[in-house]
Amino acid sequence: MSTDIQPENNPVDRQSPGELIRLENVTKRFGTNTVLDRLDFSVQAGKHVTLIGPSGSGKTTILRLLMTLTEPDEGIITVEGQQLFPAPEKQVREIRKQIGMVFQQFNLFPNMSALRNITEAPVTVLGMSRDEAEARARELLDLVGLADKCDARPSQLSGGQQQRVAIARALAMRPKVLLLDEVTSALDPELVAGVLDVLRDIARTTDITMLCVTHEMNFARDISDQVLMFDSGRIIESGPPEQIFSEPAKDRTREFLSAVL
């Protein structure tokens, strides 16, 4: 975890070799509530980083910043050495193409089949041919265990199946970064395991960088290279999962884990 980053004139120089994402002195407020407080951290390419901590500690806000759904009040965010904030709109759009996100809610288009939900963005945003996009979508539906659901509408799918379609939709854009925001929180308990198994397979078999917010601690232990413990908008502890879950250094981390494990 970075603690003494000095701003430089060239945004590319802000990231060391292997870094994909860097946040420098990022602060985000909603009214008088400071959600992120001078936050510094980075994510290496190909790594799986999980953010844990109590609700309201700023975890989801980080994902929303990276998706450009909100903007920081202070600080700099870079992706692959290019500034995401502050940056010209054209540069932001190009960076955003490298980032996919799976939300708590599935947000599928109800009037489109599973296949069409997955192909729409690659065709309209990336300019991919319809045939190429459909071939890719069928591969991804097979990857998430839904090869037989190409023509199904969201209303014909269970919550777990809809979330797996949403995962396939995010991967269809061939992102370098996959953001996961409590992707099982809206699911019935019996559907959670199937979705987490899909994500475990993706973590094991691809080189995609993952930034994950979850309260599923066993899942975090399984897939993470690094775990960051958040409290009141700051990272209070960072380390590999075996350290964080077995021998946390901070009392606040131990208190949180005892409540959720």
C-alpha cells in the first residue's frame, strides 16, 4: 500500500512496471460525509485484489470511480499509465473500454435474449461484427454454464443464471480489468455457490485483473492475491489472504472478521 506518492508531470511515470491501476490521494465526499479519505493504492496486472470491510467504508465507491459513474473530489486515478481522472472525455472513453463491471443487480435488458444481452455492447461500442460477437457470446455462455440458454429472456432465467449472463456480458468486451461489486448479494442462498464457482474458474483460467468487493470471505480467501481491509474510507490493513484471515495485525480487522466468518 502506497503511503508517500509524489505527483509527477508525466502521468505514465506515475505507475511502476506491472501496475495496471493506481489511485493517488483520492478523496470522495457525499455532502459532509467523506467516503474515501486521501486513498493511495495500486493493483498489479493479472492480480486478484479483494476489498473487505464494513458497509459504508468506501469499497463500492472505488469501483464506481473506476467505472466513471462518479468522480473524485481530489486525487488522481490512472489505468495503464493513462489518467482516468482528471482527463479529457475521449481519453476517459478509451480507458473505460478496458474495464468491465458486474453489479449487485443484474441489469440485463429484459426484451433481449441472453445472447443479445452479451453481443450488444461489443457490436455497438467496439464495432465488432455481429457474427464475431455472437461466436464470442456463445463461448462465454458455455464458460458460465449456460450454453443452452442463448435464446432465453431474463424473465426465463433464475437470479443465479441472470448473474452469470451478466458476468459473460462483462467479459464480452475483453476487458483487462473486471470489477465485481457484491455480485451474490441479490441472490437466494442456494444460488450463490454456482456464481462463485464461475468466478473461481475465471480467476484460475484467465489473466484478467480482478478488483472484488465481497462479504463472501471463503471466496475472497480462495481467489485473492491481496486483501485490503477498509474502514472509514481508508485502508487499515493489506496483505495476502492467509495473513489477513489467519493472523490479522489490526484489532479492527479481527473484530470485522469475527463478525462475518
